[in-house]
Amino acid sequence: EERPLREERLEEITGESGPSAVVTRSRSGPLVLNTSSIMFVDIDLPGAQPTMRGCLGVLFPKLNSAAAEEAQKETLSKIQNAASWQSGLAARCYETPAGFRLLVTHKTYDPKSTESTELLQSFGADPLFTRLCGKQSCYRARLTAKPWRLGIPAVPACWPVPDELATKHTEWLQSYSAACNGTAACRFLQTIGRSTEVCDEARPIIEIHDRLACTGGKLA
């Protein structure tokens, strides 16, 4: 978090006051939506036990189906309760492989503001996610699958790609794109909050997010 971002810019959304969002490719390969003022909230399920996966020792939460279902119900109930205390709040709630994602639609937020931090914390957002929103002055939402969930390695080179790795990078992009077919980063569940308002700034964010993150069946 103390280093400058090194991510390829793939698509940009421009609002009345300038760029409002940009799609980048993260260091491990997935596409990510970065927004300047439309809030995303990343909420992980509680009680997940870390397990080693693969030769790289990737950590991931693993729950049996009954415990996972109970954790999902409890977490969603807490999210709905937290939303009910926020006057005028409207948000789209999505299921993710590790929990839930909120896309707040009724107004914009400055990622570095106390208001933003307090709202993120009220929803039980991942502490690292909350800290990085302020550090990086943006909200981030993953749009495509994590490579290890598809059984493939991370992207072989960070942006900008060195000439000697250009071929491997292109081959990886092709393999990753094919592996992503039929998968989704999240699944829309419901609208929550005491309002259904969608501000003008949120409309293009919803469109690009749902177009890229919610088109497949299997969460990855």
C-alpha cells in the first residue's frame, strides 16, 4: 500500500467533473473497477478457517456447506440491519465467493473522508479494504475471477510488461479469458436500505460493474 499502483488501464468512465472510474488489470491478473466516489463495500464471512491451497500456499477460507449457509444468513442480516440505520441509504447487495459486496447508489463519498470510513466500518467491511480505500483515494471491486480459483497461475508479469515476457503475457491472457467463461465475480441478490435512489454518478458504475462482474453462473 506504500507503493505506486502498477496496473494497466483498460477502460475509463468520464463524468461531468472528469474521470469517475477506470477498469484496470490487477497485479495478479483479474480486472478491477476503481471508482473515485461511488462506494463499494467488501464484506467477508466470519469464522472462515484458512487452509493452504496449491504449491504457492495460497490462503483461502473453507467452510462446510451448513456452516457456510448459516454464516451467510447471519452476515446478510447484519448488513440489512446496518443499512436500516442509515437515513436515505440505498445499495445493491451482491454475493461473492467469500461473502458479500455492496454498491452504494444514493450518493457519492470521498474515500478519504471520515464519513466514508465510518460507513464502511458500520457494515463490517474488511479492515484492509477500508484502510486501502483511504490510502488509494478510491473504491475497488474485482470484476473477474481470481486465477487460483480457475486452477491457473497469476499473470506472469506486472504492468508495464517487459519485452522478454510479452509472449508469455499474451498467452496467459488468452488462457485466463477462456477459463473465465461461465464464471462471475459476484451475483446480484437484492437492493437494501431505506431508499431505492440511484444518483447520476452511480448509473454508469452499475452498468459496467454488472456487465463485467455478473455475467457468469459460477462464482470465482
